Amino acid sequence: MRYRLPLGLMGVWAACAIGAWAGLAQSIVLKTRHVYGREYVAMGDVMKVFGLKGQVSRNRTVMLTSSQVRVRLTVDSREAEVQGVKYWLSAPLALHSQQVWLPAIDVVKTLDPLLRRTGLAAAWPLRTIVLDPGHGGPDQGAHAQNGLLEKTLTLDLAKRLRGLLAQKGYNVLLTRNDDREVSLDSRSAFARARKADLFVSMHFNSSAPSTEPRGAETFCLTPSGAQSTSTKSAALSATDFLTFAGNRFDNDNVVLAHCIQQSLVARTGTVERGVKRARFEVLKDQTCPGVLVESGFLSNVSDARLISQSSHRDRLAAAVMAGIETYRKAANR
């Protein structure tokens, strides 16, 4: 099997700075081979495509670098890091026949859009952004020990973000403007009906009864042919090959998620939990790029204390807004 990547000049991520990019109507062909029952690409070919140098350390960590790019991978692990943001590969990095191999779908659906910004499909210019405050009505969402409710906090955060985005000239709509129940399918239907250009679902996390996890993470839709981040099984299932409307924007989704996650960590100092993939109901049927943002853990005392502060929610809103603006600059063509 062969994967094709659009041939373009390298676009670089460095502290959210965006390099020049020009797409061409040609493609790069990546030859793949089966390793442990999956399609993999030789690391040497990946390095050539992206103009990277590689180094393997004694602890089996693989560093791929250029003057402005830093990618960290680990043999036999799904964990990865691209420009300081954590990712989870669809399958572990493999060592086979004295070569290192990277899952082909992760080259196409993660590295390529992040490092070269190819295959972006969003409509331009961006005008309408739908913000989705999670939960509402009888669905209270996560609870904090100090009495905070997720449904109240998501609405508050969405309203703060709406004000910032409106100042930038965007038309901003909320799936709910008060404490009411909104079904999951109604949230995506709302965005489709208003011809949204971006969809951002706002949430706060919980790991109860555990109180240890903390920090922010940003989810985007799992590509067809890949496993979601939380999947424990080594084998692909039929669900992993389903294709949804939102998968048309796989490349935009991961770039948008990267920009927001990077901005959240840089601007609020929150613990970095990375970009993750999931087939969430609110993301599956979108007709525009979409992400779901978990801005902290209400089950963690330190996170909950920060989230309870109006000034911190201002910082969260400003960080998400800055991430959206970085995405707009990165993807505009």
C-alpha cells in the first residue's frame, strides 16, 4: 500500500510562529509495509519528507529535529511530542528489521498537517464560530469539592470567550445561553444550521474518585483507520474504520487542537495533557473544523481553586481565543 502526501514547502511551528507555505498540485508517495499487522512507514523516509534529522538515544527515544522543528517519539510507545505538545500515536513506534517504523496514518493525519499544513479544508474567511458550553439543565457535569458545577463554569467561560472573539470581528453563537438541557445531537445540528466555520465545545474535566490528575487537554475527532487515544486494545475494531462528516476536516481539526492546547499551556501555566483523539458525539457530524477543550480538573483541588477564580477564567478564555487566532493565521491561504 502507498500513502500520498500533498507536496508543499515546509510550514514550521515554533512557539506558534508560522512559516511560509505554498501548496502544489503534486504529491509525495510514501511506501509502507506491514509491521505487526499495520501499515508503517520507515523513519528514514519520514525524515526525508519533512527535512528532519534523527537521533536515537539509549533509552530508545527518537528525536526528529530541524532548526525549527522538534518531534520526540519512543520505540514501543504511543506517546509522542510535537513542538512541546503531547500526542498519542494510533499504534506504538516499532523497531523492526533494524529500522524504526512510524504508523503511516500518524504521518498523514498528525505530522503532515502540523509540520506542513497540508490538506486543510476549512472555508475561508472564518466568520462564524459556535461555542458549545457543555452540559446544562439537569445534566450538571463534573462537580468540585468547593461546590463548583461544570455546567455553570462552561457557560461562564463560553460567554467570556464570546466577548473576546466578538472584539476580533467574529460572529459568535452559543449552543445555549442559559442553564438549559441541550442534547448532544442538537449541539452539532445547531452549528450545521448556522453554517459555522469553527466549533469549540467547552468543558471541565473530572477523574473522581481520583484527585491526582490535573491540567488541560484538547480533543479532536479520531481519523478513520485509527484508534482513539483512550483505546487499550492493540487490535483495530470495526468502529475504528467508520467515517463521519467531521473526518473531512481531520487535518484542520488537529491543527486547531494543537494551537489551542499550546496556547492554554503557554498562557495559563496549566499542566500539559496534550492533544487527544476521540469520537465524541458533538464532533462526529460537524461540517466545519471542531474541537472539545477540557480546561482543567474539577476533581483536583489545585485546579478547582484556580478555576473558581474569575481572573483565571479570563486567562482561559484569552488562551483559547489566541489559539483560534493562531489557527486562523496558520491555515489561511
